[in-house]
Amino acid sequence: MSHGAGSGPRKATILQLVFMTYAVICSGPYGLEEMVSASGPGLTMLVLLVLPVVYAAPISLACAELSARFPIEGGYYRWVRMAFGDFVGYTAAWLVWLTMFATNAAFAVLFSNYLRYFVPDLSPTAHFWVAVALVWMGVAFNYRGISLVGSASVVLTVLIFIPFLLLTLFGLLKWRMSPFVPFIPPGKPLGLALSDGFLIAMWLYGGFEKMTVSAEEVEDPARAFLIQRLSRFYDFQGLFRWKRKFNPEFEDRYLIYPHALALPRIALALVRAQSPGGLRSYFRREEPNGREGHGSGGASEPATAGDAA
């Protein structure tokens, strides 16, 4: 894959990262049919609502924190190796490789199974080669680079969403009964119904750590977002370039606060420390003659020596 002179491989954007994460984790509600029939619609809904909070969210937050602190190629394998040594790191990489190998094969077989709804006469041999072709198509995309994989993930995920959004809309228009009834299949013990569907739900919500393997190939989303959204109020990029001229040593800094309710007061204090004019000074319109206006048609204040500085 060719790149411009002096430029490295293209990195994935934050939009591509979001869609790739969804594609890696589940790529759609595949497997839900078995879960509903095994656990019942009510228990399935309950598990799907609770499991993200107690299982998926902690994993995703841990991966996000580690990716921000150690954005290195290899992701979770490198983190485990750094923390526990070579043997544990190798074991973790080997076990996850086996998991991904089985998962990719499962998705390929699911795709071929769904294809039989449209091609009922699909032979076992054709079923096999369709699955093989799908696997090697994914290999070819990954070989071309993460940027192409990200773009393909966006397009394919949108195409997946369209029929499900239409089916959801039609289902809401025809809604006549509670989705929680029956809670479990009649005559089936609660423990058995839960165990039959719980592993499927964990499979659907697992996999956040898989995207960390490519952490070094993703643009810094937090810094890019701040520069893009807040550049109208403050020249973060210009200040960063100016500081780099003095070859500083950048260190991590942490903000410790008692609880989340204190964050608005902390943000206001930071604004006041940064600008003596307070929060309102960030929203004043700077005019070409050096004056700061308060909006279209409003009065303006004369520039002072402090303003010029």
C-alpha cells in the first residue's frame, strides 16, 4: 500500500473506530434467535439490559483507560506481558487467538446459514465455500490496512442497521403485547433458562479488548476532539507547537475530586484561572480592529493594554 513521501500508514479515525468496535463485538443481533427460544423473551430482555452495565461497561472502560495510557501495537497482549511477564503474556495471546479463531469461524458459518433463507437449495459444499470466501475476504481487507477496514466497517454496519431499523419501526407500529411475556419458556426451570442464554449474551457483549490490538494505528481521539471542537475558544494546537520548541518533558497529570457533582465547579475554576475575564470572555466576538464585541448589534468595549497583551 503506497503512501506519500515521508508519511506513515493512514490511521483510523474516531468514526471508523466506533464502527469497527461494533463490528468486532457483534456486528448485529446475531444469535438472539437462539437466546429468545432458550431463555424466553422476558429473561432475554432482562439479561440484555443488565449485562452491559455489570459486564460490558467495566471492560470497555478498562480498555479505554489502558489504550489512552499505553497506546501500543498489540494492546491487551502487551499490557498483560508488561504486568505479569512473558509466560502469562504468551498464554493470554494464545488463548485469545484461539477465541478469535473460533469466533470468526462462527460468524462465517452464521452468514452461510442465513444465506439458506434466500437460497434454500444451497448444498453443503457451497455452504462451506461461502464461509471460506467470507473469511479470506476479511483477511484481504486487513492486509490492505486499518483505514480500509474502518471504511468498510462503516458502510457494512450502516447496511446492517437499515433492515433492523425498518423492522423495529414496523414492530412498534404493530405492538400489541408485552415483550416480557412469557418471562421464561413454560415448564423450564429459571436456572436452566438463565444458563442457556447467559453465555450467548456474554458472547454478544464481549470483545472490547480486541480493538486494543490496533491502538497504535488509531488517531488520538481525545486530543483530536478537543482541538477540533475547542479551537474557536483557544488555540490548543498553536500552544502545543510553541511549547515543543523548548523540548519539554511531558508528564501525566491527574485531577482528584471528591465526587462527580464537583466537576462543574472545578471546570469554572479552571476557566477563571485561564482567563481573568471569566467564562463570558470565551464567547466574545473579536473584531478586526482589536475590539471585542458581545454579539451582533451589541456594544463593544475599547481594547486596553491588558487585552492587547
